[in-house]
Amino acid sequence: MVLRPEHRVSLSPGCDFTLPERLPKSHEFSKEPSLQWVLNSIESNLSAVAGDQYHKIRTALWSTIEDEISLNDCDIYSYNPDLNSDPFGEPGCLWSFNYFFYNKKLKRIVFFTCRAINSVYADSGFSSDFAMEDDECY
């Protein structure tokens, strides 16, 4: 898989990947061993932090992703940037995951990312992300 400039930009709309120090490096990407391993990892993280909120949307989420990319036909890569080039590295970020699901036959990529922000930072305005409320889950 080759990341072309338009793919680099799509990692994070607010990041300037034209700066050499911000460009993702090849060693920051790893091919994942199996779909099941990745699904278990995502399920574990989202269930732990979002609990019932995640379980409410779980079926619709995976069904939608499956419809778009055919998960069993994908090569899966993780993006594990170093601290200096992490587009999501900000104060209060406890953990994150970044997966690319690449279906060569369909010529599609799905970028699935998630991060946990310490509530002290999220409540203080340091984080610019929108926090999903209970009543906004489907």
C-alpha cells in the first residue's frame, strides 16, 4: 500500500502533512495479522470506554463498514506514529488506535480511528473534539 498525498491529508483534516516532520513514515505503519485480531482489539477498547453507548451502535457500525469495504477482503494496517509526528497527540490523550482497512479490489480505504482523552482535558476546552452524549447514540 502506498500513501499518496491525498491519503496523507485525510488522516486528519486539521493537520498539515506538507511539513516534512509531520509526514507519516513507513515504519509507523504495520500490517495487522488478521481481521479477527483487529476486531477484537477495537471491540475491547470501545466496550471498555463507551460501554452501553458502543453496544447500542455496534451492529449498525460494523454493518455499515462491511457494506462499504467488505472486511474479509481487506488488508489491514495500523498507524502507530511517534510522539512528535502524531496528528492526534495532544495533552490529555490517554491512548489511541488508527487502522486502515484497504480493499484493493474495490479500490477503497476506510480509516478507523479512536482516542481516549482524559476528562480533565476534555472538560477544560483543551480538546477540540466533539464528545458524544448519551442521547445522540443510535
